[in-house]
Amino acid sequence: MSDFQAIADRVEIEALRGEFTDAVMMRDYDRVALLFTPDGVWRMPGIPVELEGQEAIRAWGRRVPDVVDFLVQNTHPGVIRLDGARAFGRAYMAEIGRGRDGRGGLNYAIYHDRYQRTGDGWKFAERVYEIRYEDTSPPAGSPPRPAEDA
């Protein structure tokens, strides 16, 4: 593999991670699902959720608006290790949110990732969400109200 190919692979993987955060923030779980390989797995043991395959991700996403009032997620770049058509990496997360039941909080976490190069570019083969810090206090603030509600 040329140095150029390694640089291109890293840029594509970083774009994949950014696309994931954007899709989650926009609640576009059809797009989230397409970021995974057809048999890709998204594991969030601390929640607990384990989703296997694109349809499971889509189905879970359809339920999110009924459960989550708001979520703000920030991804911070982590390591990427290339291994041919596979790669491994970590991305660091800071999140704040609130459920429809009033539960909420702040957490800092790590995504442990396995990536796969496909005909459509790099995809997640697996994402495992490891919470490193969690504050379950209800957030003091709230999302701004739309102007017509003011």
C-alpha cells in the first residue's frame, strides 16, 4: 500500500466517524445503518443495546424519538490502525442528553471500532461503546424552544 493510499484510508475513516455523529444527531438512522456493513454490529453494553445488522439498527432508530428527548454528541478523533482492507480504531465521545422519562445526564465514552473497506468505501464492521464516566444528574438546561412556542 502506498503512503497516499494510507492517507486516503485515514481520511475516509475519519469521514465515516464524522458521518456517524451527524446521522445520530439528525436522528437519521437509515443513514446510520448504511454506515455499517450488512452484518455490522453496534454494541452499547452500558445502555444495554446490541444491534446486529443494518435492519436492527434501523428498527432501533425508529424507536429513539419515543425514548430520547434530546442528545448532543461530540466525537473527538482517536487512533486508526490500518491492516489492508480492515482497520481498527477508537473515537472519543462526549454526550449530554435526556430521555422522555426525565432521566438524563452527561457521559464520556470511547467507541472501539473495527472498519472494513467495501466497494462503497469504509464501513463499520463493529462499534462498541464503552462509557468511561457517567453523571446521571438531570441536565440543568434544555433544548431551546422553537420561536413559534416563545
